[in-house]
Amino acid sequence: MSAISKGKGNPRIGTILRTKFENTPTSPTNRHQKRKAVVIDCEMVTVSSGRRHIASIGAVDFLTGEVLLNHHVYPEMRIVNYNTRYSGINHASMMAAVNSGVALRGWEGARQALWEHVDKDTVLIGHALQNDLATIGVIHSRVVDSQILTGEAIFPTLPVVDSLPRLTGLKGLTSELVGYEIQTGRKGHTALEDAYATRDVIIWCLRNPGLLDDWAVREKKQYEEYKKQQKEKREQKKKKDAAKGSAAAVATDPVKPLQTNNSDECGRERGSDIAEGSGPSP
């Protein structure tokens, strides 16, 4: 998966120039210090340009569950909306992180912090991972995505080049597969919470392939039923619109009353009108 696979005509992805994206570096001398598999999640705020910018990053070791990163990220552009309902970040928490010196500086600071733990051989894991990679300007080829993994379970015969027609959110997967709730309340959720939830979903899928298949069958059935209902609604709307159109046509083109004058002159006028409308006789 490439973080710059979309929007080829756009010089930016989010707030980052495409030319600023970099491949995860190699580490030939200290490979033993890098993690084999890392789960990441990023939360975003809206900055003055109207674009999204990373505001927090969470990362855990997939194999051990150890917390590697749990930091606010202070944008170098003015924040205009903290999106607290979704990001879990507000002005007070951001300023507290900045003033205590634990906030990372901008998306480049977040990227460098991640690269302290991973290299090009590390497997990066996430949910809709392309969004997280895009917000820190990373190109990485060794990835596992819980959204794609579960989507392909629902549509196993779909060609790889085709888009998955149904993608399940992390909140739904955690509830339905793992059996606990995340992102509850009005204070939003955290990057670390989502990283752990993604890890749990992936582990569940690996340990329970049969149960995953059963779940996927149910999901596909629900999807097909939903599509059927949507089709029926469209057809009903089409018929209703057609009926309205016919009624409107009748209302705007009323039948003219017949003339009551039976004189020959009147009759000739009507006959000549018909003749004119029909064109010259052969």
C-alpha cells in the first residue's frame, strides 16, 4: 500500500506536499532495535488551510502490546477546529502537552518518532491505514489493514483491483468480533485506544478463521439485503416521479372546449387549420 496512491493530480495530500513523502528508511546496522510489527493510529484536527493535520499518534508493538508512542502532535499551522468529538483532543489538552514538552512538533516530528521504532522491514498495521500514513507523509509497502482484511473476508472472490463495496468501521469490528466497546461518550477517542482495538481485531481474525468466515457470511447477507432494499426504493421513486410527471403534463395541457358555432365558415376554418398542419397533399 502506498500513502500516495490517490489524488495523483493533487500536489498535496492533506497538508503535506507530495514531494515531502518518504519511504520508511532501512536500518542495516541496528535492525535488532526495530520492531517486527507495529500498530499505529493517528487523530486529526483541522488547521487554517482547511485541511486535516495530525494532532496525536499512538503506536504499540503488535507482538507484545508495549506502548511505543502516545503523543499529542502540535501543528505548525493554526488550529481552527479540534474535532474533539472524534479526535478526543481539545485546546487544554494540546497546550498541556506543549507546555510540558511532550508534544511532537508537526507531522515531521511524528514521522521521525515512528521511525525510531520501525524500518522498511517492519509490518505496519492499522485500520484504514492509508489515512494514517498520509497524515505523516510515509510510503510503506509491508502493511496489514484490519478494514481490508475483514472486507476481503466478506467478498473473497472480488478481484484485487476492484474496490471493496462494504468496509466496516473499527468501532463495529471491535464490538462484533472482539466483544467490547470503544469510542464511547462525547469526549471522542484516543489514538492509543484505536491502536489497541486494531491489534485486538487482527489477533481475533488470526485466531478465529472459522468464526471470521461465519461473520463474513452474515455481513454479506445483510449487505445484499440492504442493496435489494435500496434498489426497490429507487424503483418506487422512479415510478412515483413518472406518475407525477404524467399528472403535471395533463394539468398544463388542458383539452380545449369544442366550438358551438356550426356555420360553414367556422367549419372551413377548422378544416383549413388541419390541412395546414398536415402539409401539402401529394
